[in-house]
Amino acid sequence: MRILSLTIPTLFVAGLASAQTTTPPPVQTPPAPAARPPVPAVFPAEAKFAFVNLQFVIGESKAGKAGLAEFKKIQETRDAQLQQMAKEIAALQEKLNTTQLMLTADALRTLQNQIGDKQRRLQFESDTRDAELQRLSRDIMDGIGAKVMPIVDGLRKEKGLWAIFGVRQDPGGLELVSVDPGLDLSAEVIKRLDAASGVK
């Protein structure tokens, strides 16, 4: 039985795609540690259901952090290229605005054509960048999802559960109104994922 097979990749793609125009996708971080370490919640022996906080797994696992770092690095590189192109267009536009009355018809037409060519190139590169980041996000999330799924399914079988739910804070995510904290298997998923991923 495959659990969360669609939920995890979709969550990653949505999160990373949202970073393309601003900043890398926000990740949920655990609360600041208390003065005294809290006592780990005990998983109820009679439980038939459990849940995994997907955002927590993404944000805190080594594989998730590595994926987000890789995405951010490529995103920043591509954005820097686009910003440089935009600066070149702005400089040409400024030149046009300040010298057009002094230019010959041919020179004016040449400058206008340069601006038009660069604007079209910028749009093309921007579209290419979006497609590239979308493809990268899918590749990263498919890889992480392929590692998470066996862990989640293994925990379900190991604990004799009927189902493990994936929860998140995004709109449409499963909301837990009241729950035994021992049913949260997120930390165990992260522990096993880190051990299996080989990421330092």
C-alpha cells in the first residue's frame, strides 16, 4: 500500500515553485528548545492511525535541506543573469531617452531594435528559467519522495496501523483539531530518512 504517494511530491513542487519569483520556499522549523528537553511523546500502543508533518520533514531532514539548497543556488544564479539583462535594457532605454533627439534616423532605429531584441531575449530566458526550476523541483522532490514513501509505509506496517496521514499547513492540508502528540511520527521519519539518505 502506497501512502502519500502524491501528497509529498506535490507539496515540494508547490513549495519550490513559489520560491521562483521571490525567495526559497519557507520551511516550518521546530519551536525553540525549552530550558529542559521535553519528554518524548509515547506512541499509543492501541493506535490504528498516525500522522506525519510533511513540512517539518521537508524543512528538517538532511535530504530536504540539501534539495532546497540546490534549488536556491540554481535559482539565484539564473536570477542574477536575468537581472543583468534587465540592467542592460534599462541602460539602453536611458540612452534612447536622453539622445534620441540627437540621433539620425538610422541610429535611432538601430538602438530601438537593440532594445527590442534584448527585451525578447529577456522574456525567453525568463520563461526558460521558470521551466528549468519547475523541472528541477520535480526531480528533487521525486527523489526525496521515493525515499520517504518506503519509510512511511514501513512504519505503518511495523506499528500495525490502518493509515498514516500527511498533514501540512497549506490550504487544503489535513487539519488536526485535537490529537495525541504520540501519534506524530515526523521525527521518526526524519531520523530514518537521514540514516538512509547518506547526506551529511
